[in-house]
Amino acid sequence: MFNKALFIMGLSLSCNLFAAQIDVQGNVQSKCVVTQDTMGQFGNPIPSKLSTDGADGGVDPVVRYDVITASAYKARITAPNSFSTSPTLTDTVVWTGVVSVDQVSVAGMSAYDAAKVTFENVTEVDLTIAGSTWFKIESSANYGYTKALPAGAYRAVVVAECIAL
């Protein structure tokens, strides 16, 4: 009897020594795609200003969000608040930026303009409807107090993200 109990205890210990961990893996693909639709261009309507406004000779950049699953993502668009490339600037640059709905594939998406949340240079919109939405980003940079911008190439960056909720 004693040998039988010892054998069972030894067997149970040896079974624990041969345990295995088995990995389970998978990939998740986003159901939200962000695509540049229109590249922006600064116009220079007066010596102290760069602007993407068409009236100022510029082109507003446009970004498209394609959403397959409604209410699972939010758009986060960051308008420029600095130059990524510019000549040396010795004075203050004051930035303004406005993100707005440009086009929609579903009429209800036009409500995104009223529902957006804006803080600093960031705009967030809950993407509650499946389909495509185009957002335009207007931005301008005013240099000094009517001080002329130095000649050279200027570049600023818009960041468009799709954030899973």
C-alpha cells in the first residue's frame, strides 16, 4: 500500500515536470485607413505671412479617413505649430490652424464638424459612421509684427492619426 502511494505521488510529480506552454498568436488589422488626398502648399500673400488659404495663393492639405467599423476609432489631426524646415527666424511666429470636414461619403458625417473637440493645435473627431470623410486643414503663420519672412524654403507637417477607442 505504501509503495502504491509513493508510486502515485512520484507519477504526479513527474507529470508536472513535463508541462508545456503553447503560444497563441494573431494579428489585428486596422479598420481605419488614413490617406493623404491633397498635398498642402503655402501662399505668401504679404511679406510676413504664409497661408494655405486659396485666397492667399495656397492650397489646404486634405486627408481622407476610410472607416470600416463605426464607433471604433477617432481621428486625431494635428495642425502645424512650427516649421520643420525654414531659414533662420529671429522673431516669433504666430500659428493658426482650423480642421474642418471637406467631403463625406455618408450625409450624417457632416455632423463631425459640430462634434469635434479642439485643443491647442489638435482636433479630435469620433468616427461614428462607417465610410469616408475628407478633412481639410487650413493653417497660417504670421511672422513678427509685420516683419518680412526671410527668403527660402518653408515646410510644416500635418499629423493625421486614427486612434482605436
